Amino acid sequence: MIADFGAATDVWKTLLGRLVPSGILGGFLVMSFAALFAHVPMWISQYLRIESGTQIFSGNFSDAGQSNLLASALGFLGGGLMLLVFAARLGLARPMRMVILEGPQSVTSVGDALRLALTGFGPNLGISLAYFIAIAAGSFCCFLPGLALAVLLYPATYLVATERDFGGSFSMSVNWIQKHPGALVGSLGIVVSIVLVLGCCNCGFSGVAVERFGPMTVVYMAPLTWIFGEVFGIFTMTLLGSACIAADQADMAGAQQQRSAGPF
């Protein structure tokens, strides 16, 4: 059986109706607050880089070098913390799958959702690292290979988060993309389209704000950007998760049909 875009949206609608009673939305909010703390070093890093530029223009090269060094260290720290938060948040794919495939009573509280999400933190962190390294390696010489790997391998993150074999997740991910492009590529296309539109709007708005109020505007607006990013992150993860769940359902139904048909 094949999962199309309609199957993905059907799962998404069902999932949205169960986010609150299952506690999964509460789990997302807990992860968002963790992301807030992870963003703090990155915001300070932004401030220091802008301050460094001001120091360079004033001829204070020694202080500018120190500011840049500290900004790099804080940026590296913030990036590491964000990776940990991403891996933890990825685990929410497991309770999302359960409330769709096993029913709304399978997950009934924020505690349940967080416990299920964090149980596989180690493998989730591993697949997150492997996913981002693959994209970075593919993008090293040209943007397109990195983009292709991002599309082909994103179901692998769902597969590992829902306790599938780590080693076989990449080949299974590519197989899913080939079998269920309507659900998987269609949902990802929606997300990418929205990102492109919002990115262009943000560049224009930020440019006007920086020109009028100065470069520090970027730092002052960071908390608002974080809030919007977290809301959009919930939308993205539930939609892409629903696409993977729809593909999962289709594969399970196909396997059931084969067993029912027997060897002949």
C-alpha cells in the first residue's frame, strides 16, 4: 500500500485533536523551554559579534579579538545544547505514533509523553548527529547534494525515534521516500515552501529594522524569533511526523495483506 499526501493530512488532523489530552503538546512546551536556555549562549554570541564589529571600526582590535573568541565559544556551546534539545524533541515521535496506531489511551499525560520521548535519547542523539553530518558533508561542495540527503534521510530520524534498527534506518528511509513520495515529499514541500516565504519576509523586515534602529535590533528581536520558531517547530514536527506515521501505517497494512494472502 502507498501513503499519499491525503493520508498524511488525515493523520495530522487526528494527531492535532489528541495533542492536548495525550500530554504531547505539554511535552513540546517543556522542550521549548529547554530550547530557550540553549538559545541564551547563542544570543550572547550574536551580541558579542556585533560589539566586536563596533570595536574594529573604533580601532580597538585587541578587545575585538577577545569578543570574537568568546562569541565563537558561546556559539559552539549553544549549538551543542541545541543538538541535545533536538534529539530530546525527536523522541516525541514515539508517543505521536502510539496515539495514532494504538489509540488515545496509550499516552495520557505530559509525564507519559516525556518518559517515552527520553527513553531512546541515546539513539536519537546518534541519528541526529549522523543526519546533520550527512547534510553538512553533502553541502560541502554543492548545495544540492546536501538538500537531497536532507530529503532522503529525514524519515530515518523518525524510524530510530520509534525504536527501529539504527543501522537499517537509512536504507529504509530511502525506500520509504521512493514508495510514499506523496506523503513524505509532499509534506516536506509544504514546510520548505513556508520556510522560504517566511525567510524572505524576515530578511526584508530585519533589514529595515537594522537600518532604522541599528544592528543590535537583531539581538533584541531574538526572543520574539524564538517564540515564533518554537510554534513553527511544533507545526513542522507534527506534520512531518504525521507523514512518517502515514507511511508506517501503509507499510504495516501491506505486510498484513501479504500475511493474510499466505504463501500462494
